[in-house]
Amino acid sequence: MNPSKRRTVIAGNWKMNFTPAEATAFINEVKPLVAGKNNCDVIFCAPYVTIAAAQEAAKGSDIKIGAENVHFAEKGAYTGEVSAQMLTACGVEYVIIGHSERRQYFGETDETVNLRTKAALAAGMKVILCLGEVKDERLNGITNEVVSMQTKLDLKDVSAEQMKNVIIAYEPVWAIGTGLTATPEQAEETCGVIRDVLTSMYGAEVAEGVTIQYGGSMNEKNAAELLAKPNVDGGLIGGASLVAEKFKAIVDAAQ
Ligand code: 13P
């Protein structure tokens, strides 16, 4: 991380975990553990039905509660979807878009990721845009090409001004939920490639200001090494964001 240029952000992605009661209990447990750790922003992205309980429990702290997805239309016949207008009406500022599980299991493409990103930004939200290569792509040596393409397509027609509200989460798909982690060198290299693409799209000043997180089995043991890398500006954390002590240790590593 390079705190002189950009904000470090440690975000939990709860995925399909925690009922409202469980979220309340978790936030109450984690709140004192991360209090006063001002060198990073702390966010938990929650299932829609859990957001209100998490927000209520987080009151009086610096913890922010986000969503895990958003639709690109304002309203209409999209059964099961939720719009950016609905989220902002509920006081939700952050949203994850393009997570690999959405791409893998729910048919999300770079095109729909781009539409969702533009809709969320237009509604004034802050986006955590996820991208990353699958195992075969890394083994075939095309990681840089894949993340470059995703960065360009997912951010198509997003303005330099709007980039102030975009966080990118580099998540190698082979490292998600597998216990496998990119080495700090791999994470640094690929986050650097993403920043180079941002430089080509928006210029160096904008690119240097964008927070790029690493995600993929970041935990209490490997966080410090990963976060020590200059282009790794935080983490998007799955499993370890469900255990207060583990999450606290990651926030500590970011101080
Ligand atoms: P894990 O930390 O469980 O590997 O999940 C990472 C992730 O998908 C965060 O979005």
C-alpha cells in the first residue's frame, strides 16, 4: 500500500452468510476490535436482507456497510434484482460488482458488469469492481492480458472523475475460497498491470489515486506481506471476514 497516494481499504465480502441476527452479533463483536484503526477504511458487504441490521449495529463506528451486487436499471421487470436507487435510499454507499462468483454462477459478463458499474456510479455509489484470471489463464501465461481486457471493458465509458468512486479488487479466481493465495510478488505484479492500464486510460494522476485491493484467501497470516506491496492497497476478504479476530488481524496489518 502507498498511503501517501491513496486510501487503504479493508472490505469483507460476507457472500451468502449471516442472517440479520448473526450480522448484528458479528458487528457488535468486531466493532471494538477495529475501533480507532484509522489508517484504513473498513467495509462489510452484506446480503441485501442483512444490510439494515448490520447498519444499525455499526452506528457510532466508522464501519461502512455495502451491498454485494446491484442491477443496472433504475426499476422495472427484473425479478429478484435490486437497483442502485433502492440501495442509496437505504443509505448504502458501497457495492461489489463483478465478483467471480457472479460471473461463474450467474452469467455475469464484462458487458453486464460495465452496465452495473455505470448505473451504480451514476447513482452516486462507490463501486468495488472485481476482476481476475482463472487458473488456466494463469497457467497459460495470459493473466496480464485477461486483467487488462477486463479493466478496459468493465470501465468502458466510466469517466476520470467517476474513478474517484471506484475501487478495484484483483481477485485471482483460483485463489478464492481455496486456501491458495497469490504470492505477494504475483499480487504486486498483477495489481501493477491493472494500474498501468488505468494510466493508459486516465493518466498517471488518476491511476495513482485508485485503491486496488487483493482478494483471494487473504487472511490473518498472509495479510501483512501482501499489504506491504506498493500496489496492493487493501483486501477484499471472504472467509476471514466472518471471524472477528481474523478480520481484526487483517485490519491491524493495514495500520
Ligand atoms: P476468500 O477470502 O474466502 O478466498 O474469498 C475471497 C473473495 O471472494 C472476496 O470477494
